[in-house]
Amino acid sequence: MTDTTETEPAGSATRIRRADHAGVAFDADIADCRRIVGERGGLHYVAHFTSGIFDFALESPGLRAASRDMTESFERLGRHLSLIVAQADTVCEPLDSGPLIRVVVQGGSGALFHLVKVTGQSFFGLTLDGAPGTVDRADEQLGQLGESAAHRVGATSLNWGAFHAREDSGELWRTYQTDPSARPGCEPHTAGRAGLEVPGPVALECCRALHADDLHYIGIYRDGQLAWHTDMFEDPALASFFQRVTPAVRRRGYARLIEHVHGQHRRLTQLLDVTGSDRLVQLVLDVARGAIFVLPLNDDDYLVGVTLIQSQVKQADRMITSVREQLRPLAGAEGTAASADLGAQSGGDPVG
């Protein structure tokens, strides 16, 4: 176990837990965290790791009642999430979307966050409030910490798409739009697995949500296996995204990734226990070029959305969340988009 020292700065209720090796070089990062942790409606806890080794952590006044055992469990939680992220990063490699830079594990009563600051260093954060506005605020706060910390060492933040800090600056954040006059549109590519029927209204809502500017892929998965999907990968406006991989390779890559996520579902839910959550509401896997959104519909089914454009991550997040809400009334009493019409899983041909 890393030797640590606990301090409570004068005039502050925030508790700092600092590894003995984390000297003056970490002071600026700690100062940034102190300005953010404990703000109303945001992060309750932030920790910093280098190559998996704990450096420091800050607890908000809301966690002041936590015992030392609970405090140390937060550190273990950060390490465990880092291991899950590393495994998912490996599975993402064939997608040609760059490294996994940000992960949000959202439950009903809180959320966990992993953010790569620079290669080999990361922030871990949590909030004990599951309200969407609070989760978004905590997400933005961690992104701001990562950006300022990266700039201090002369690096550019990898986290381009997760927060709104630069939306009005004109730098990097111009709204991505294709040129409809130069590039003709394309009907979505749609396919399903034999024996798993998706209701027509569900399919229609998913297809309507796709656009070459933001949300490029929507899939419905059962027990980690792809049941049905629709995508814009063959739209000429997106051709530049397929210089090293084909649309078919991406489709297979997302199917393998969701199969991996399904295998980690119970583990992710266990990590959320510390927030008082008993279920996973959403998983965001934010890569250097785009993001994958996994939204459990029930114990068996997932709604999955993908954007290939990093600057459109927030917009795509809003879109796929809206799709889930649009699907709920279509599912009837059970409240799942796939509904009973998906039927029992069969050994049909893979979706193409």
C-alpha cells in the first residue's frame, strides 16, 4: 500500500490524501482539484494515478463522514476502473478510432469517471448524485481538470469532445457539418440477425436518428450479441473515416466491443455500489475519434450508439439518449425497446 498523508487546509472542509512520493510537482494539480471538488452539484471525489500508482485524492465535505476504510476503497475503485478501461482500450484497437481517453460509468444514484490526462497518467472521479445535470457537471469538471493539467506540461488535452469549455472560442469546436451540395446522401445500411425481430416502429425511430453530421450507428444487442443495427458508414460524407478500415470491419468491431462490455456488466455494476446504485444506466467509451454509448434497456438488451466525430460527442450523447426515450413508449408495458418481439436468441447468421 502506498504511504499517504492526510491534510485539511485551513479554511477548507476538503480533505486531501496525498502519497508521500507526490511532492511539489503535484501542487498545481491539487490546487485545481481543490477549486472544483465540493462545488455544488458536481464531483465529490477526485484521485490522480501515475502508471496505476496512487498519487493524491481530494474528498468533498459530502464525504467527510467516510471512514478510512471507505476512503481507501475509493482508491481501489479507481485502480479497478483503470484496469477495465485498459482492457476495453485493447478491444477498441481494431476500430481505428484512437485510444480510449474518457469513460463514464453512470448509475441511478451516481457515476464514476476515468479520464486520461496524458499517456500514463489519469484522473478518477465520482459523484454521489445521479441526476443528469449533476453527472454532466461532474463530467465537465473532470474534463477541465484534465485540460488544465495537460496544458501545464505543454500538451494538448486529449479530451476534445466531452465538455463545453471551448464551444464559443472558435478553436476546434466549430460545429461539424457535411456539405450536402458536394456529397449526395445515402440510405442507412440496416441488417438483423435471423430469428430476432425488431418491431417496425423501433427500427424506424433508430433510422430517423441517424445523420452523417453526428450519430452514425445504432444497434440493439441481446445478451451481448448483435440483434439488429443501422448505420451511415457508407455515406460518401463519411468516406474519409474509412481510409484504414472498412464499414464491415467497424461493424464487427463494435459487435466484439459490446460482447466484451456485456461480460463486464456485472463488474461495472459492482463498482457502482459505492454510489448507492444497483444498476448501470449508461456507459460512455470516449475514444480519440468519436465515442461509443451503451445504454442498457433491461437485463438482456442494450441500445448502442456511435459517433465517429470527436467534436460531436456531446451531441451524439444527447441524440442516443433521446432515442432511448422515444423507444420506451413503443415497447409497451415491459418498457424495453426490443420488447417481446425480439424473441428467443437463435443461432442465426451474424449480422452484416
